[in-house]
Amino acid sequence: MEVELVDTPAHTIRSLGVIKSLCPASVGVLATRHHRSTRIEPFYRFGVDTTHMTTTRGLRERDDPITMLTAYDALTARIVEDCGIDIILVGDSMGTTVLGYDDTLPVTIDEAKSRTAAVDRGTDDALVVADMPFLSVGVDESETVRNAGEMLKDAGADAVKLESGPHTVEITERLTQLGIPVMAHLGLTPQHVNQLGGYTRQGTTTEAAEEIIELARDHEAAGAFTLVLEHVPANVAERVTETLDIPTIGIGAGPNCDGQVLVGTDVMGLSEEIPPFAEQFGDVKREMTDAVDAYRSAVESGAFPAAEHSHTEPDLDFDADQ
């Protein structure tokens, strides 16, 4: 089956390129996304000859890095996609950013599925990756498979992300065998905050750095299609990137990864405070505050609603006694 890529948006091709590193069966799973635009729909049908797609190695060799940003609702996801972001991560960071929890641990699988489904409804082309919440993976194999599978089948995700360690190598292999694409995550893994003693830098000793490198290799061999590296020394992330064939995406891991990811609320200026490796690129909080203040003032002063915001029905006949 010949597939022509000429009319496909560039960032769509890049997203498909990420998927190519998995296996033809995984691409078949992604074919279930029924709302894709007609221009890219052929790539998601069963039986597409994946040899015509951009490879993951090609994705790494392009001039511009992979971009990934978190989003937790349809409106934000649509804006993020319209800006050309390659991958939208529905992160468990939703716990602290939009759900009001003190950390990510209380986030439930149902909350993650609901937010993932909202992001899926708001996007057409970007790769949607669902973060698997604390204890939704690893407790029981059948439950792990069910939870991850439902992220694709019910919530519409294209892939899942696992906070990774020695315990997730076999899980990654099993999920990949079943057609569930896995994004691995090493370095600082916030779900282990109680074990780590805080959100501290990882891989700062030779032994710890070598463990990250070895785990990265193991997860690549198990079938992970890309790897997030969080809060590790830049030279460690560079060594991992040089070692692997799959792309690396850094957050607080220096400039030499194949891509970068940040939390959307940090980027937009909605967070109360941001980690030292992040940067605020806008001040959406100020814009929202100004708009809400202006609305309140207009209501209190009587300026809103004005005549153009309402209407009357002159033919209504009200009973004078009522």
C-alpha cells in the first residue's frame, strides 16, 4: 500500500514518526482514533505500510527538537496543538496543577482517564500520551494491562507513560507486545517522592548515573518508543541520548536531549511557583485576573449587562394582579 506524505502537516508526520519505532501492530491500535482529519486518516487505518512513515531515527535527525507540553482539558489541548507542539502529555501533574492535591499521588485512574479523554477530544494531530497514575501500574499484571489498555481504548490516548525503574522493564515489554505504546521516564520520578525524600536531582553520582543509563537501555530493549529524563545532570542525559536509538525528551536534563517537555501551567504563568529547571514564557494568570476583575467591576457598577446584552418581548401580556 503506497502512502503519500506530501499533503500531511509536518508536525503530524513527526508524531507518526514517534509511533513508527514500535511495531506495525501498535500502529494498528492507533487506527482506532476515529476523529482524525481526512488528510491523515489513511495513516491510521489497519494495514498501512509503515515503511513509508518517517522513522524514529529520522525524527531524531531533524533540525528542530521534539516539543512536548502538558495539557489537561480540551481547550488548552487545542491551543497547544495549534501552536505546533508535537506531543501532548496528560501528566499526573494534573494533581497539583488543576485538581488541588498537594502532590501527584492521589490522582486516580478515573481522573486520568477523564482528563485524557478531554484532551483527545480537543486534538486532531498531536500525539496524546497519558501518564499512568500512582499504583495504576505494577500492583497486578492483569490490572496494569487493563488500566493501560483503557487509556487507549476508552480515553483515546495514543500511548501511555510509565514512571520507570527496574520493576517496569517487564511491564513495558508486556504492554508493547499487546500493542500499547510505552513512553519510559527515568531520573526524578515524582510518584516516588516519599522514597526519594523530595523532588531532588537524580543521577548525581557515578553509580546512580550508570544505573540510569542501564535502565534506559533495558527499557529501549523492552520496546519503549521514547524516554523522558527528568532532573538529571546534562552530561548524564547526553550520554543516555548518545547510547539509545529511541528519542530522549528532557525536563531539567540539559539541551542535548532530542526534545524538551515542560508543564503547561509553568510555561503559561499559571503556577504559584515553578521548578528551577522550568521557565515562564507568558503571564496568563495576570490576563485572567484582569479579565475577572473587569467583569466584577462592570457588574457592580451596572455597566454590564448593557442594552446589547439582553432583549425584551413587547407583546407579552402580564396580568397586572400577579
